[in-house]
Amino acid sequence: MFTLPQKNFRAPTTCLGPTCTQDLDGSHGDDLEGECSRKLDQKLPGVGDPATLSSDTSYLSSRGRMIKWFWDLAEEGYRTYHMDEYDEDKNPSGIINFGTSENKLCFDLLSRRLSQSDMQWLEPSLLQYPDWRGHLFLREEVAKFLTFYCKSPVPLKPENVVVLNGGASLFSALATVLCEAGEAFLIPTPYYGAIIQHVCLYGNVRLAYVYLDSEVTGLDTRPFQLTVEKLEMALREAYSEGVKVKGLILINPQNPLGDVYSPEELQEYLVFAKRHKLHVIVDEVYMLSVFKESVGYRSVLSLERLPDPQRTHVMWATSKDFGMSGLRFATLYTENQDVATAVASLCRYHGLSGLVQYQMAQLLQDHDWINQVYLPENHARLKAAHTYVSEELRALGIPFLSRGAGFFIWVDLRKYLPKGTFEEEMQLWRRFLDNKVLLSFGKAFECKEPGWFRFVFSDQAHRLRLGMQRVRQVLAGKSQVAEDPPSLSDPGAK
């Protein structure tokens, strides 16, 4: 259930890279060094001899050794990709990346907008230390932007905004200021696995898993559905094991499922959190990447009344919705001024340059370009890419879940695991990698059912075609398959 257990830890399997991080099991406090050393002595599936992964670490603190150990394991697939990255001209036999959740469809639109003259401005204040919450001109634009696109019933306030250099920094800062070391956040699984890095490596905060499964139990249910009953069960289990839970993390739209929580569901989760005095971190980083017209996405900031506004904290960034993961811009909106001030203090380490802040303000205020140029074209391109990969999966007879939001499809490859084990899941992932296509396997998202994979489709058509060709080759090469698992009703139609 928990990452960072004080005993009975288990060795993580190899991971793909920054988009899907495995369990970081370890101790905290005085036991960290010994726990880290014991893990390094273990044989890890798919990695080889762990002794070859780590050079002499006597120069590092116990925390430094744990961080380096985590890097050695968690980044293996990602490093492999970067050493053999596909390029249509320079390296056409390189690895196609279906594993990293990035939007690579709109560089032409973004490059034209970011090259316009209004983006080129320099004044002394942009080269000096800002208010650590962010320049006031940027926080004003963020508040207006979120008010409009989140459909807030009342204008949002600049004093409730903090800007940082990316969502990872924001998760890390929130974990540090909301939790004591060893305390935990509830998080539904499968979930975006890198969050364990974000909350653990600095804040030494745990994750208490709310395990979801693919079983459909009635007409009004869906695979991997989060309910208050499941939240209550996970919370009771945490308390029974002596772990103090301080909050709940929700991702909406959800990664890797693509689920969109209804306003009624959001309200239920927030009422649950208020009942137990839990903070709620709502990550809405994909809120403008809902490309299916029938999906009724609602931001938590659109609710008429938050059950506990002082414990509700909303995250958004340009990394996904604007395809700018390398620019490193994220924002926190919270009505709790103690939380805002504490996070802002950490912006001394996670702040943005004044030049980037100016450019972001210019971009966010340009609603004409966003509404008339960028969003319609981005949604059309996402929809086209999603349609292509969906049709390829249907042609292969592979069930999948996709709600029309985000950059990924949650794919059911359980029939290719004869014994239905996580070891077979890892072996299948490695066959994909050996055949030059990088995917994200379900265990990396703490999915409790072996055989689920995340396919990222937000890429150019020629890379999608080549990547799917390689996927077909890997799956066709299987001489033995298990019996089909229970149907998810209409394969691929969700």
C-alpha cells in the first residue's frame, strides 16, 4: 500500500523514465542509510547486477545515496531512449517514444507566437529578484486566465497565485509544507508515477495507494472508477498501520486513465476530505487538452462552493496544454495564505527567470490567439492522432480505455501475458524497447493488474505510423497468448 515503508520493503522494477516512476521503498530518519544500502544489494529484475549501477557513493550523504540509487534505477529506460532517439534523417532506426507524455503536435503554432515582437522585451526589473510568488503582472494574468478557462463563478485573486518552475517543483513544495516527514498523501492508482519522486526525495513524504481495478460491477460503473468507499477503505488501512494521512492527490483529467471526474464526483471527494480534515491537491495540468466534444470537463475552481477552501490547492502548468514541458512554468492557486507564503519561500530554489515570466504573461493574456488559433488546432490534431492509434488498436483486437482527454490511451495487453504476472509485463515492455518503441508499463503507475500499458499518441503522424508498425511486430511475434481477460464491454470504444 505504501511507498517508503520502514520495514518489509520490496525492490522496485526498472522504470521507463520521468513519465512513470516505480516504487521508491525505503525508510526515513536515521534508518535511511541502512535501508538504501540493503536495497543496493538486491537483484533487480531487468536491470542486471545492481553493483554495476552504482559507483563509489562514499562522497554522498545517506539522502544523496538514496537519490542517486533512485536515479540509477528509475531512469534506465529513459536513458536508453536518449542514447538512441529516433530522427527521421539522422537516426531512422532509433527508438520511437510512446512513453513520455508530451504534446509534440503544435510546435509550428507555438514558435510563431513566441517569436512575435510583443514577446521581446527587457527592462531592469526582469533581471532582478522578483517577489518570490512571481511578478505581480504575471500573477494578475494567471488569475484572469484561470478565472476564464476554469469558469470560476467569482474572479480569482492574484494574491492566491504562486508561480514555480514546473509541476515537479510544485508537488515537492506542497509535500514539504503540508506534511511532516513520514506522513502520507492518499492517491488513487494507477497514477502518474513520478509523483513519488516529487513528494519523497525532498519532503520524505509517503503515498498511500487507493487501489482501483478494471472490473465493471454495474451499469453506472466504469473501469478503474474512484469512489468515496474506496477512499475510506484506504484511509482506514493507513491508520491501522500507524501512518498519518495529511491529504489526497487528484489528477483531473487523470493520468494515465484519461478519466474526467464529474462535478458530482469532485464534490463527493472534497466532502470526504473535509470530513477527515485532509488537504486536497488537484492537478489540472491537462484541463485544456480535452479534445472530445462530449466530455464535460469541469475544473474544481468552477464549483459554486468548495467544502474546505483552506485545504483545497489547485495546480496548473503550460507543460501539457501548451506543449511547453521544457519551459518549466507551473502555478498554484490556493486561498490558504499560509500555504501560499510557505510555497513562495521555496521559490527561492524553484523560481522562474523574469524573462520567462514576462513571456508567460503575454501568452496567457492573448485569449484571441488561444481561442481562435491554438486550442481549435491543437484539439483537432490531438483528435486525429488519437483516432489513428485507436483504429490501429481496434484492428489488432486490443481493448483499451480512453475518455477523450490527455495525450494517452490506457491499453489492455493482458492476453499477451500467459501467466498474468508483473514479471511478464516487464518482459513484454523490454521486447517493445528491444524493437525500438518505448512504452510505459502499468506497474510504473502502481496498477495492481499486470498487463496494462500507456500509449502516448500526441506525436507527428510519421512517428505514430512507424511506432505502431513496431508494436504490431512485437505482438505478432508472440507464439503463446493467455486466454482473453474479461471484456471491458466494447473494446476501444470508451
